[in-house]
Amino acid sequence: MTSTSKNARIAGFLYLLLVIVGPLRLMYIPSKLFVHGNASATAANIAAHETLFRLGIVGDLFCGTLLIFIALALYRLFKGVDQNLAVLVVILGGVLPAATDFFTVLNDAAALILVRGADFLSVFDKPQRDALAMLFLRMHDQDVLAAEIFWGLWLFPLAILVYRSRFLPRFLGVWLIVNGLAYLANSLTGLLLPHYENAVGSFTLPALTGEVAFVLWLLIRGAKEQAVNGATS
């Protein structure tokens, strides 16, 4: 296995871990525990399945850490193509989203403290604590919408690197650009026109498979060493 192919598969493996763990807090836990518009039922579900909710917090921390290593792995893979763009991938795809993930868990931690009803919270009755817990969960959702901007922006320099590299197929670069535009559309719609968020999300969902295709290509096909020499010469 060539060094480039090895770097590609390492990046693909780390990226695959993110694809597997990421949906835990984004989709699975909300579908199991959160009841839309019902703070009391949501709080009761979190209290009854506290371990699952805590796994979501750990999952967010794990994903934030993983993002940094993914960005560094991609930097090693693409620095010979364009080092400036590779550094931009590390910043937009690693440092900033990771910082957002680490900040976001504070909202879930606050919601959990409210649900458990610590002694110092006795000045609030239970409906008030439940409502505050729901507030922090909603803030988590807003943080995710903001993070989607970075999820989209970092795909543009990555797509250019893929397109220029010649050791990965160019259609992946085009697909990643479409994927990035879809993330930006979802984020801006959720922040500016929340009533249309679900409609836009359904429309852009097929475009979000670009990252999956990229991960699978890195894992299964790797990269061609001889094309790197041609690209950098």
C-alpha cells in the first residue's frame, strides 16, 4: 500500500467513525427522548433514560475531538496539492466545528442538571425546571444550525483539493461542493426562515450523500500514488 493510499484510508476510517457516531445525538436521541412541544414529557424521558442522554453528550465530545484528527489526516493527504487550502480545511473543518461541539454540550449538561432537580434548584417548581431544560435543548438545536455553516464551508476547499489532486476522481470534488451548498442552505434556512426548514431539508437530503461517497472511496479505493507525483511536479 502506498503512503498516499494509506493516508487516504486513515482519513476515510476516521471520517467513517464520525458518520457512525454523529447521528447519535443529532437524530437517534431526539427521536427516542424528545417530545415536540411537551417539556414535561421530554424531561421525564431524559430522567428515565439518563444513560442514553449522557451518551449523547459523550458522543458530541468524541465527534469534536475526532473532527480535529480527521482534518489533520486530510491535511497530510492533500498538503502536496495546495498547502494553503489544506490549512483552510483544518481550520474550517477541524478547529471551528470542534470548538462548536465542545460548547454545545454545555446546553445538554444544563438540561440534565435541571431534569435531575438538584437541591439548589428547589426555588423552581418542576414545570419551570422542565421548561428551562427544554430551552437549553432548543439552544442545542440552534448551535447545530450555526455549526452547519462550518460543515458546509469546509467542503469547498476540500472539494477543490479533491478536484485538483488527480489521485481522486473529480466527480467527488463536484459532489462535495453540492454537499457544502446543501449544508449552507439548511443552516441559513433554519436561522432565517425556520418555517421552511423541514421543506428545504427534504429537498437537500440527497445532496448530503456526497460526504458518504467521499468516505467510501477513501476506504475502499484509497488514492493513486503515481498521480500525486504528476500533480505536484
